[in-house]
Amino acid sequence: MRLTIKTEELRDELIRRVEDLSRQSLLQCYQCGKCSAGCPVVDEMDVIPSEIIRLLQIGRLEEVLNSKTIWVCASCLQCASRCPKGVEFSNICDALRQMVLRKRLSNPRMDADEVSAIMISDAPQMGVVAALRKLNG
Amino acid sequence: MKIPYYPGCTLHERALDFDVSARECAKAVGVELQELPIWTCCGAVFPLVSDNVMEILAPVRNLAYAAREGDKLVTLCSFCYHVLKRANKVVKDDPEKMEKANLFLRADTEAREEVESYTRKDYEGQVDVLHYLEMLRDVVGYDEVKKKLRRTLDGLRVAPYYGCMLLRPKKEMEFDDPEQPSIFEEFLDTLGCDVVDFAMKTECCGGFQIVADEDLAVQCSRNVVGSALKNGAEIIVTTCPLCRYNLDKKQDEMAKSVRGFKKIPVVYFTQLLGIALGIGGEHIDFSDNYVDPRPVLAGKSLL
Amino acid sequence: MEERIGVFVCHCGSNIAGVVDVKRVAEELGKYPGVAYSTDYTYMCSDPGQTMVKDAIKEHNLSGVIVAACSPTLHEATFRRAGRVAGVNPYQVEIANIREQCSWVHQGDKEAATRKAIKIIKTMVEKARLDEALDPIAVPMTHKALVVGGGIAGIQAALDIANAGYETILVERGPSIGGHMAQLSETFPTLDCSQCIMTPKMVEVAQHPRVKLMTYSEIDDVSGYVGNFKVKIRKKAAYLDRDICNGCGLCMEKCPAKTTSEFDEGLAQRKAIYTPFPQAVPNKPVLDRDHCTYFLNDGKCGICKKICPVQCIDYEQEDEIVEDEVGAIVVATGYDLYPIENLGEYGGGKYPDVITSLQFERMLSASGPTEGEVKRPSDGKVPETVVFLTCCGSRDPEAHMPYCSKVCCMYLTKHAMLYKHKVHDGQAYVFYMDVRTAGKGYEEFYTRAAEEDDVLFLRGKVSKIFEEDGKVVVWGVDTLAGRKVEIEADMAVLGLATVPNAAAKDLANMLKLHTDEWGFLAEAHPKLRPVESLAPGFYLAGAAQGPKDIPEAVAQASAAASKVAHLFAEEEYHREPIIAWIDEDTCAGCRVCVSVCPYDAAEFDVEKGIARIQEAICEGCGACIAACPSASAQQRNLTDEQVYKMVSAALEG
Ligand SMILES: Cc1cc2nc3c(=O)[nH]c(=O)nc-3n(C[C@H](O)[C@H](O)[C@H](O)COP(=O)(O)OP(=O)(O)OC[C@H]3O[C@@H](n4cnc5c(N)ncnc54)[C@H](O)[C@@H]3O)c2cc1C
Ligand code: SF4
Ligand code: SF4
Ligand code: SF4
Ligand code: SF4
Ligand code: SF4
Ligand code: SF4
């Protein structure tokens, strides 16, 4: 695998948008990986949280937006809580989801219409509301 | 003592067992929880993106309602507590967002008849959002609670599960040490329980992912329940309907992937408090529990 | 007297002359009042240039000299020397900076640059016209040093100063000297036994005829100034006469009271009457009353007193204050480990098998609690898998310390290696962010650990450690593989950050030494004056100044000692005379100067009811001069009158 780094890609406006939306500065991350080490759902991720940040640092926004990772994050805030540099990956993840959802692109992993009837009649309401807001815009 | 109370949607309906036990217990320790005359859903999530003002409007509106009732607001559900507390902090720290929220509140007041009877003032973050546990510890006092107990829960091995939303982010929630918290342990100590320390008490139960991806969430909740079991717990207590759901109702799914899985009941902390305070009957209702806690409790002669 | 000032305009090759019209400058200045002679030359600082200045001084009978050239930091001293040789007081030789402040910054505009150069020189002429002839201030000096802290740095500094011929007092808070180095097993990168290389030095310093060793002692008070400090040293009650004690050890053997050993980092017990370790210097015990049965239980016990063959136990003993005078003070108060309690995600100290790096050192040490065997504290089993964690509390600006602790990469590599040497089929893992091996032989040491001792280095930080089912479970990550890593280990060792010793912070406060925001002592200049404090007469050595390893601590200690020897080389101490003075006739005694002086040089003279400047201490910073409401505080050779004249000259025309 090879990567040609292009300065324009590094300075992609959309990546600045990720920083604005999440209120995080990507270059503050020194890639220690502590966020990934403590993430409860990392087993199901295709790209681990610290790698998502790395990809953004080197201008690979598309790759990140197409990852499964951003949809499996449970917003548990553990990554943010333990980051030695005060980077809140949870917020970066939310920003990335929003960027997809606001383009009216649906979440590839959850269709609102397909949330099962059992769930709706059984699960606590706040859980259903939270899922729809986080994962369906 | 009367304290304004925000139940939130889930306690209003699907987690009535939590709501009812909490109100009864409060009475028993000398607090009347006064439900806000009007309130709406808090929205369940706190927006993590900077430009989303919309998602703080609902919590701020509820806080503005609360401001008319007093200077404190007690709530129980971890999600409600999280959202209300963080939204409150946004109002306090971010003048621009405060202004936006108040613009909305003004329009809202005009549009709705019920609220006209209130004299409207801008909301500037003046309400202190308290979790019920904080109310017990700081307003009532654990010592006072202890005096009111009818029985202690001696020998009951209880694992306190904090989950995510109460503790994180530390700087905003200011609830407890996010890694080695103690408010729950001290509470259980007050009731006389054997507190079970377990490593996963602050790890995620899977949260809202249960709606989108059950396997994913079960993986998390199995981890939590497994850790409580390994450390010898007989019962898990939570402060959150979603945690309760994930940890309790999904135990059949957990059992599928763990050999020799032993079921363990998951109850709200107010239900144990109720038992210790001698509250009985319909107020301490376990009919919604998937894993029935009654055998364990009966085994300790607590029913 | 009519001032006769000479102006010497330097071309600095083309540095100045390429921009400034130096001929015109020299010509203009020649016409300025007070200037008796003016000229220009290619390189004033060269030998012929200096000779030119000297000759002109004699020939034209000059009373003051202005060299219009580069920054005074470069050649002020050069020309002052030249002035002195030719008979002009050095403090009447001034530099007008027309290079950094003129030619270099105005390259595009020759005319303006030339006008500016003229003005700069005129202001200096105004200053020089009123400059007084001054002499350096001579202060009497006590040729004796105090070294605080008896770790390797303090020991080395004391030895070097004593060997240079000066009396030295070495004060150590604990019962023995040695500091942390005495606790270590073997030392990177050579793996020599720490005790073996350390003990000879400890003995040497204790027996040195010019060193007065005071252990179990602390500094109570320091007053005075460089060359003339008065110190009060508190000899803490050891409840026995350590001069008479012969170190037989009977008391320690028979004492029934036990507590945890600080020296063994809580992994073993010691008696209430104890020496911290068998090779302690002095090898004489102290009695710790907080754990002694006699003191806790109303006089019940007294075994040590009964058994002592020389009758030196004294339960009534009190702290003793010893006063002395010294000329210089070396602070070598060392470091502590960052508290494990602050690392909640790693258990915060609640798991017995998650230990600190110093605990592991004690475990590895042949004279330690396990006699050098690696055994886990919980059950004494030999761990088959050990995980080592770097940067625990370091490089974490969010919750802990932002800086790199510098030694932990190396000592954890050493730990992993030594563990493998003791447990051959064991597995060692090191989680790291970067392995920092900047030192002679360090990279080779790390390579050896990875290649020959099969230590597996995993690049990533650990998020959580917990104990379950008798295992220490580590949640880490391998960022190179892009995977979360879970290891079920038997033990974990935390490479905790190096922080300044807690007691050292109090001492720094008492001595009014500058520290950085974490409490490490601040050096006068990070590059060029790394072993001196900003406060004159104070020198820094070892980890008290910042995280460092043994070779660096020793080098710094020797450097500090040589600075002390340098100071002591003169009979008296000479200071720059450009300091403040108070006009006694106008001073109203308001004491503003006393309150603003950062060096406590301005003091209130109660008898006269006015302020006074202590010449030996004043640094000439000017704070009092700016603050004094009646303009009574003035700076020598920079009086208000001089400043006004300089400003007028600058603004004219
Ligand atoms: C686990 C570990 C392993 C290490 N391994 C190595 C290694 O292999 N190789 C290597 O080169 N370096 C190693 N180091 C680093 C080494 O320990 C230090 O470089 C060295 O000990 C610094 O010596 P010091 O004299 O500056 O400080 P210290 O050893 O801390 O000595 C300071 C002394 O001052 C005393 N003191 C403090 N305050 C006062 C006061 N107010 N009054 C009187 N006395 C006071 C203290 O009691 C102490 O005796 C290791 C460090 C650690 C933590
Ligand atoms: S924990 Fe923080 S610094 Fe470390 S990789 Fe994650 S975001 Fe970056
Ligand atoms: S917030 Fe998302 S990415 Fe961060 S630890 Fe939780 S689940 Fe993982
Ligand atoms: S009095 Fe007894 S307990 Fe105290 S130090 Fe002496 S022998 Fe030990
Ligand atoms: S018994 Fe007396 S002489 Fe012997 S070590 Fe103890 S105090 Fe010293
Ligand atoms: S020396 Fe190594 S382990 Fe220590 S703080 Fe620096 S990088 Fe981290
Ligand atoms: S010049 Fe500075 S150091 Fe000197 S007395 Fe005044 S304030 Fe103190």
C-alpha cells in the first residue's frame, strides 16, 4: 500500500470542518492510542479510533467517512476521558457522523424504518431517542 | 423539604418502577419530590458537535421551568442528569448560546398557553442540577438516611454500576472521580450491603447501540455483568433505565456466548433503598425485571 | 570638570558601514558638546582597533569613551578592559549599539539609518557625560559551602568542593545519605550494581576531613546573601546519641515494634529503631517515635535502652538547632515518583500486583526484600508475564505532568531486561510511546533488550489495568498493528513520572529560589548557566533541577562544585556596582521599595526611618527605582537625570 500525501489534501477544508464541528484540534493528538486501548466497542471497528485521527491528520477524510467505526461508537466518552492530550475522540466521531447524515446520506448500518417493533415497544424511550439522534440525524 | 423533580420520559412511563420507588424513598427520608408542573423530554443526548444548538433547547427549557420552582432540580436517569447538567453548563459558560436559547424560550412562552401563568425570566444557569444520589449524600446526608433505615441489607453482595453518563466528562459532570468513584459505594455502605468492587463498573453497557446493533451492545453488557459475577456479586444496581435494560434484559443473549453463564438480577438503587427503608408493596415493584431479584432478596430474608 | 568624551565608530566590516554612513556619523559626533575626539575604523574590536582607543585616551586625555558598534553583550567587557588599561574607569566606557539596533534592521534606508545611528550615539554621550567612576563592590566572604540533599548529586558536589580545599556541610533529611541511587539494583546502561559503585562514595564523603556530615537534619532558616549566609540547621531528635552509638545493631534486633520500610517502598518491614538499609552511612540508627511502643504506650518497652551497650538511648532528647555560616549553597534535593494514587485507570494503587518502578528496583536488588528474586507481592509467586508501562503521569498535560521524565524509558528497558535475566522463560512486554534513548550506550542497551532478551516492545499507551481471577489484565494498544491489545499478566510495573521532592518544594520556598511551575528548581539560563540559580550564591545539582539520570546528576554536581570553587577562589566577593542607592535626604520612609524588591535587597532602617539598599544583594533590577514616589531610589550610572537627558537627545531634531 502506498500513500501519496498531497498538501491540498492535508489542508482540505472539510477536515477543518471536522475540527470546527468537534471543537478538537487534530494535530494535538500524538497518536498514543489510549483512546483505542480503552474503547469498549473497538472489536467491531474496522479502523481504530487513534487511526481515524491519524487518517484525518494526513488528509484521508473519505476513508474515514466510509469507515464502520463511526457508526459503532457508543458515545461512552471513555476515549475522551482518558486522553492525555485532552482530545475528545467521541466528539470527532460525532462530527463525522453528522457530516454524513447532514448530507442526507443515511447511516449504512441503521435505517430508522427498520428499528424493530420489539425495540420500540420494549426498550427505554431515551435509548431509542438517543439512537435515532446519534445514528440517524 | 420540597425539591423540584424532573422524572424524564422513561421514568414517566417505562421505568415507573424507578420513579415510584424514588418518590417513596424520598418521602421516607423527609424529602418531597415535586414534579415540575410542565416538562418535556430532555432529548436524551447532549450534542457533541459545536453548531448544534437545537439539542440543548429542550434541556434548557426544562431548566427554565425548574428555575420557577426553586434553585435545585433533582433527577434520576443518568441520561437526563447528563444532558441537563451539561446543557446547564453551556448556558453558564457560553453567552452566545445562552442568548440563542433564551430567544427560543421567549418565543416558546408566547406560543404556549400553559406557560403563560409563569412570569418569564431569562434562564442563565441558576438551577443546580442534582442527581438523586447527590441529594441523598449532600442535602439529606447519608447519616440521616441511615437513621431512617428499618433494616440493613447485611450480607447482600451488591455491585454498583455507574456506567458512562454520570461520570464523564469529568470537568463538566463534576460528579465523582471518573476512574475510582465512591458515591455509590458509600450509599451501599449506608444500607449495610457488602459492596462488590468490580473493574467494569465505569465501562459502557452498550448504551443506545442496543437499538442499532444488539450484538454490539450485548458484547459490552456481557463484559460488565461478567465482571460483577466474577467478583462475587449477587445483584447489580444501576441509576439508569438503559443500563438496566442492557444488563438485565439481554442476559439470555449473553448466556449464548458464555459457557456456564449465571444470571444475576439488576435493580435500581432506589429499589434497594426502599427495601432498607421498609417500604413495601406496590412501591417496590420487580415485575418489570427480567431476572427476578426476589429469590436473592428472599434468601437474605429481605422481602 | 569639562567632560572629554571620545567616540569610536566601528564599520564592523560592511555590517555597519554598508548601511550607515560612518564617516558622516563620526564627523557629526565630533561637533557634539562634550565630545573631544571622534573617529571611525573597520574593526574596533580587533587589536589595532583597541590600540587606537587606548592611544586616543592618552593622547586626548579622554574622560569617557563611547564605542558605537555591536551589542554590549558582545564587546562591552572588551572595551571596558581596554579603557581600564589606558586609564579610564571601566564604568565610563559605554557601547552605543548601531548594529543590531540600527544597520541590521534598516538595510533599505541609508539616510534614515545614518540619522538614527547619530541619535543613538548622542544618547550614549549624554549618559556618559554623567557617568561616575565606579568600582566593583567587594563583599567579605565565608569560604565554606552548604550542600542540601545527600543523594548522589549532593554527595558528589560535597566531595568536589571539599577536594578543592573548602569546608563543606552536607545536610541530609533522612537517617542515611544515598538518596534514590541507594535504592536501585543495577544501573543502565552498564548494569553495574548501584550499591557497589555508590557505597565507596558515601564512605568517602562521610570520612572526608573537610566535610561535616549532618544526617537526619533539615534546614530551618537561611539569611544573608552570597558569601555571607547564616544558616540554622535542625538536627532532628534521633532519641539516641549518634556520636556515642557504635552501630552494634542490638537495639534494632531486639526492638519489638515494626512498621513498613520507606526504603523498601513498602515491600518490607523495618523496626521502630532502624537504619534504612544495612550499608547506611552513618551506620547508626534513629528512633522513629511515631512507631515506637515506648512513645505510643506511655513508656512501656524501653528494650533498646536496656540493651544498648554504650547507654546512648535518650528518650528525652530534643531537636537541636545548629547555626553556621557559609558562602555558597548547593541545592541537591532530588526527586520523588509521581503518586500512583493519581492514576485511577491503573487502579490507583489498589491492586497489589500493579507496582511502582522503585518497588520493582527494590525487588531486583540483591539486598532487597525478596533478595533479588522477582515475586509478586500478592502471593509471592514468580510472575510469568510482566507488563511495563512508560509515561505513567508523564507527557500527559491533560491530567498529570506535561514533561518527559527522561529516565523511565531507560529504566523500564533495564527492568524488562533484568526480569528476563532472572526469569528466563518469562515474557516481558513494554508499552511505549517513543523509546527515548538519548545517551551514550543507551540505544545499544535498548537494542540488546529487544533483540537478545526478547523483550516485546508494543507501541501504544495502556488505557486500563485491573485485576481479575488472580491476573493483572492490561488493556493496551499496538498502534503499529492498529489493534487493541489485551494481555493477561501476572504483574505490571508503572514507570511513574519524576516529580520534585515534596520537601524540596518547601525548601525552595524558604530559600526563595525560583522554580518552574512543577517545582523543579529554575536555572539562571537554560543553556549557558545551567547549574546556577538566579539568586546569587545558590547552585543546583541533580534531579531537583529536572529529571535526570545518574551520569547527568553527577556531571551537574561537579559543575556546581566548580562554580562554588570559582566563587571561593577570591578572598572577597566582587559584584557589579550598577545597583540602586537611596538619597537619604529625600527618602520619606514609605517602604515601597522594600515591598517591590524581588531580592529583599531594599530594607527599612528603623533607626533612621528611611530605606536602605544592601549593596551585597541588590541586583540592580530597577524595580524600586521605578516604584519610589519621591525619586529617592536611583540607579548608579542610570539616574533619572541621565535618563531624561538621553530621552531628550533621542527626541531632538
Ligand atoms: C526506578 C528508577 C530507576 C532508575 N535507574 C537508573 C539507572 O539505572 N541509571 C541511572 O543513571 N539513573 C537511574 N535512575 C535515576 C536516578 O535515580 C537519579 O538520576 C538519581 O538518583 C538522582 O540523584 P539526586 O541526588 O539528584 O536525587 P535523590 O537521589 O532524590 O537524592 C536527593 C536527596 O536529598 C534529600 N533531601 C530532599 N529534600 C531535602 C531537604 N529539604 N533537606 C535535606 N535533604 C533533602 C533526600 O532525602 C535525598 O536523599 C532511576 C530512577 C528511578 C525512579
Ligand atoms: S488518546 Fe488522545 S492523544 Fe492518544 S491517540 Fe487518542 S486522541 Fe490521540
Ligand atoms: S466514545 Fe465511542 S470511540 Fe470513544 S471509547 Fe466510547 S465507543 Fe469508543
Ligand atoms: S523503646 Fe522499644 S519499641 Fe521503642 S525503639 Fe526501643 S525497643 Fe523499639
Ligand atoms: S544498641 Fe546502642 S550502640 Fe548499638 S546500634 Fe543501638 S543505639 Fe547504637
Ligand atoms: S523517558 Fe520515556 S517513559 Fe519517561 S516520560 Fe519520557 S518518553 Fe515517557
Ligand atoms: S534595584 Fe532591584 S534588586 Fe536592587 S534594591 Fe532595587 S528592587 Fe531590589
